[in-house]
Amino acid sequence: MLLELRDRLRHYGPQSVADLQAGLGLSEPVVRDMLQRWIAKGRVARLDGGTTCTRCARQGPCSEAASGCFEIYGWLDEDQTTRLGAPAS
């Protein structure tokens, strides 16, 4: 599962905890545990996510601030520069 999370962040770019949960079909605690493992290895970083995530954008405005909705994480390249922008092709 750790490799699936890695592959998702590398392919699709930065994502919220909520998007990772939905995309991987896992619970929030499991996703957070996997993120912490990659953060400890220096491969994932929490980014400034603003006020919406892609999940909210698809469903309209949030009626409540869901835990993990505004937490955005991104994969770090070999040179430790965050992969921002367009997803990998």
C-alpha cells in the first residue's frame, strides 16, 4: 500500500488526505500512517493547500471542514523539490 500511495502522488501530483482516502479506498488513519512513514523518509511533504481540495471542487462548497480535506501532500523529487503543477504524463 505504501507504494500505491507513492505512485498516486507521483502520477497525479499533490492531493488531500480526503482524495488519497477515496483514491486508495482506505480509512483516514491508514492514509495518515502511510503519509507519516513517507514524511519520515523525507519523500513526502505537507503543502499549503488553500481552502479547497479537488474532492470539494467536484462536489461544490463544503458544508463542514472535513478532517483531511484541506491537508495537501506532495511527493518530493530526488533533489527534495516538491513536484507541483501538472501531473506526470
